[in-house]
Amino acid sequence: MDTTVKTQDTNDSVTAPAPVAEGLQPFLHDAVVTLCAPSLVISHADGQLDGGADGFYHGDRRALARLAVSVEGIALTPVGGGLEGADRADFRAVLRGLGEVTADPAVALRRRRTVSSGRLEETFEVSNSGTRHVRFRLWVQAATDLASMERVKSGHGLEDVPAEAVAGALGWSRDGFAVRLLSTPAPHALEATVGRLSYDVELAPGQSWSARLACTATHDDGDQFPAAPADQVPWRTPVLRSADRRFDRWLGQSLADLDRLRLMDPQSGDTAGGRADQFLAAGAPWFLTLFGRDSIWAARMMLPLGTDLAAGTLRTLARRQGGGSDPATEEQPGKILHEVRRATQEFTDTFALPPVYYGTVDATPLWLTLLHDAWRWGLAAEEVEQLMPHAESALCWMRDHGDAGGDGFLKYVDHTGRGLANQGWKDSGDSIRHRDGRLAAPPIALCEVQAYAYEAARGGAALLRAFGRRGADEWEEWAEHLAARFRERFWVEDAQGPYPALALDRNGRPVDAVTSGFGHLLGTGLLNREESALLAARLSAPVLDSGHGLRTLSSDSVGFNPYGYHIGSIWPHDTAIAVHGLVRAGFPEAAAPLAAGLLTASASFDARLPELFAGHGCGAAARPAPYPASCRPQAWAAASSVLVLQSALGLDADVPGGTVTVAPTFACEYGPLTLTGLHVGGGRLDVTVAADGTANVTAPKGLTLLTE
């Protein structure tokens, strides 16, 4: 865990991080992250940028690694601060001993931060509330290594790049990336060789002084994915007022973060006018770019707020859909990509990912399901029609390429030897394991991927039939054969009874660990009622349900680690998917405690749920411990708030069929509840749920309201 130490140099009397061993991923759990994709700022809790992953980043490059303020001979004592919004932060400190005549502080520093695309602004304001004149020298130290994001993530920083004085500003540049730091007013001294700006300040009682620093960062060839305009949000922002204000705050913070995770696809047209397709970057800081799986899941969770985000995500990925076979990138015809970067990511000698990487087994069926679900939520028929050739290609990929072994199951293997060893959402190298701790050997067929494929084939068949294309019957038959094979090959049994294995390994043997993956099977149609009931009971057991959400691996498994990335930690999106699946499968009473656990966790993380957190559970502590290197915010963690709300309301739509369903399940636990501004089929949907669970719904014209 990162610790802090006090430097003894009176010329730099700010909180500084203890050194982090080379090659260890920096921790983020106590960082303040402000963002406006594709830019973000990571700082200490006191506002200082100084060490570890700290910095101002733009387009996967670190523009500033250090921006630290100090006062000569005076200790700065932080007294508060933090986020004021997704893209803003505010910090306060006291200049101890300066101008004081009593025990009360007299001189204070306020530091305000705003980040926008390619630009960081910091305002330093010092105010004298004492009775004495004060005089001091304030320094701002700036430095950068211009490191790539993967260098920072892997804990291998670079040497600082020397600064240059350029027209009264500090400047740095390398490899087509340029950074400029300008102060208004100009500092009294600018020392480029050490990156220091000096200000001589004199304040009478009641006076204040301020300086504004603006840092800009640009790539010579422009942004790979530009920021989306602030006034072009591709969803309606609803307002929730419930008896449990934690839920209101969680939803509000999540939507604010999602707003600042928006990016545009420059291949879609008019990015300058803001009419380009938009999608959500996966998360800050490590994944602030297009990710197939993450962007799809987040867009799917956001469907009750409108279909524009889903449409932009679908089209962005369709433009990059695999057209040929390339073993180096894992590209195959019809396949949906995993991630896009500006350049090859060189993590180690044996682990590197190309700029456009297709190493994912689940993004393709998930893309199909998003298209089907967006159609049901009201995506215009002409927009769906335009994507149908891509849907047909994706279906063919499942049959012709996803089933690499010919046994009818979708599976994966890293053909390059340098890519992701595991290519489902649990993509860490140790995530797919037997109950006794042995790692599964590839090719690997994951249980949840078979559920995705089943749902995608059924949804694809519905689309083919609705749009007058051939093949619907064949794909329905394909799905039923898959379900039969799954029932025959995946189910195993332990002392608690039958359950589906996590996966099948290279030899077709079940990988029998008990995991949160059960939740991804529910509601997809792959399971019957009896099988779903078995999994509902499993998900409710304390070895999986921690009280703060679902553990990715049951706590009684060999190798369980509450800090393990996919072997014991808790992922909010994973739990939210299980909540939704349980409701769809008819087990809302099992969904309610999982939703309550997420709500409790959200309050512990100031309503900004991280990518994941530790899986100790409520029996160990009332508040969950963070996973120290987690992204925060993360798109699908934030969008989970919408999916949980949808599940609580029993909300579903079939706009082509002319219906919308509102059948509250556990919403009464948050009642009385009023939710206004949902968007279904081009119209507004408002819902009020009384404390006794009675619902009052205002549905869009043209849609018949169903309550069961």
C-alpha cells in the first residue's frame, strides 16, 4: 500500500509519496481522479501531483507527472478537498504559522482544478484572514516524463524530459506529443532547467492573491478518439428521488462520470459538429479508450435512458469488425474487437498487445445482443437495418470461427503467445481455475460465453425474421443444440448439489470452481426454471454473496484471494448483471440482497463505485476495502446503477411489439420512489413507487403498459 512521508526540506514541505518499487503497478485507491475523456488527472488526496501514477494525461500519454505547490519555509497542511464533479476538484490547505496571532489559522490556500479535453486548469488562491501583513514566496514545481500509459501502469516510469522556456511558458515535447504550461499572471521567476515557477506574494489583512495555470497537451496527428461535446449527451438524464438517498447519489454520480467518459468515433463523420457516433471509454486511468466488451455492456445497461449511445457503440464497433484473418491481432471475419490504442502496448518481453487487438471471445455475441436489445428499446428500424449485414457476419463468426474445436462451444486460445491468456471478461492469467486451484489449459470454453452465444443466436434470429432475412430458423435450431450440449457437458455436482462448471478446458473436462459467472447465465434463456433456481440459491450463499456484492470466486475455493483481480474480488457490473438475471429468471427475492450490497458499497466509495474492490465481505468489516489499483470511474461499474434500478422496477420494453413493462420487484425497499425522465421508444417514461410497492406509471404514447 502507498504510504506518505513528510519531506524535511523546508523548500518543499508538502506531502510526498514513499518510493514505489520499480515494476509494481501504482495504487489508486486514495487518489482523486478528475476526467474529461480522453484526458484525466490523478492526484493525491491533497491535490498534489507528485509520484506513482499521478499526472495529467491525454490520449494515453502523461503530459505532466508533477505539479506540486509549496511555500518557502512554511508547512502546507491539507484540511480538506476532493471531487466537485467528474471533471472538477477543490482542495484547501493552511499555511501553518504564517500571520497567526492565536491558535486560529490565518492564511489559507485554495486549489481548484478543472480538466477538459487536452487541457488542465489549476487556480491557486491564497487568502489572508488574519490581522497581520504577510509576505512569502510560493513555488509551483512541474515535471513530466511523457510516458505512455502502459509504462505507468506497469510501474516502469521514464526519466524526466527537460523543460524549455517557450514564450513565458514551460514546454515539453517528444515523439509528436507536445505539452505547454502557462501561468497567468506570469511568475516572478521561471526556472526552466528545474521546472519551477516562483511567485513573490504580499498580502495585507483581508487580501487575497491568485494565479491560474493552464496546461495543454496535443498529439501531432490529433486525437484517436476525440472528446464528445458537452451538450451532445446521447441519453436522457433521469432524476431519482427515493427514501434511500444513497441510491439517488449513486445514480447521480454515476451518470456524471459516464458523461465524462464519452468519446466520439472520427470515422463516423462530423466530429467537429458533435454529430459523430459516441461510445463510452472503458475506464480511468488504464482503459480510457474503446473496449468492445466494456463499451457494449455499458451501452446495454444504459438502454432505459435511450438508444443513441447503443447505436453509436454498435456502429463504432461495426466499422472495425473483422474482415480477414490475422493471427498477430487475433482478427477473424465477423469478429468484434477487444480494444484500440494509439500504438502497440509493450508490457513485458512476453506480453504485448497490438494497437487494434481482437483477443476476445465474448464481444461478438454481446454486440449481437446489444443490437437486438436496442431494437426492442426503440432503435429506429432503418438504423437496425443498416447494421444487419454486420449482424449476419457476427453470427457466422460464432459458428465458423468461435467454435475452434468443432464441439459446438465458443472458446478461445491465445494464438500469439504474447496476448491475453484468458479472453473472457475475467481476462487475468490466473482467473480460470479448477476448484483445487489448478489453472485450466486452453482452448477454454467459458460457461457465460455459451449463455451469451445462446442469447445472441436467439436475438439474431428474431432480427433476421423481423427484417425479412433468411436464416432465422437455422439460428434458433443452433441455439437449442447449444443449450442441449451445455446441459450435457457443463453440469457438475458437489455436496450442495448440481451447478454448471466455470468452463471446459482443453480436454473438454469441466473446470469446477464456483464463481459469480452463474449470474451471467440467468435470464438468457439457456437454463430452465429448475436450473435457474439452483443458481439463484448458489448466488445467495455467503461463499459468493459477500454482503457487498458477489465474489468472483467462492471463498471456500483453493486460491481464493479477496484482493485477487478475478479470484475473490467484487466487480459491481458482475453483481448488477446477476441482479438483472435473477429478476429476469423470476427470482427477485434473491436479487434484492445483492442490490442492497452494491448500494452499501457505493456509499463507502462516495457514490463512485470502482472497477472492483476487495471481497472480504461485510462479516469482516462494515465498509469494503478497495482494490488498490482499480480504475475509478469505470464505465460498466457506473452504468450498473441504471441496471440495478431497471431490475428493481421490473422494467422492460418491446417497442416493435408496442409494449413497455413496469412490474416493480424490490423497488419498495427504496420507496417511496419517484423516477422521472426515462426514455423508451422515443418518449418519456416516469415511474412512482409507493412504500407498499404500488406503482404509478406515465408511459409514452403508442406503447401499451404491462404490469406483469
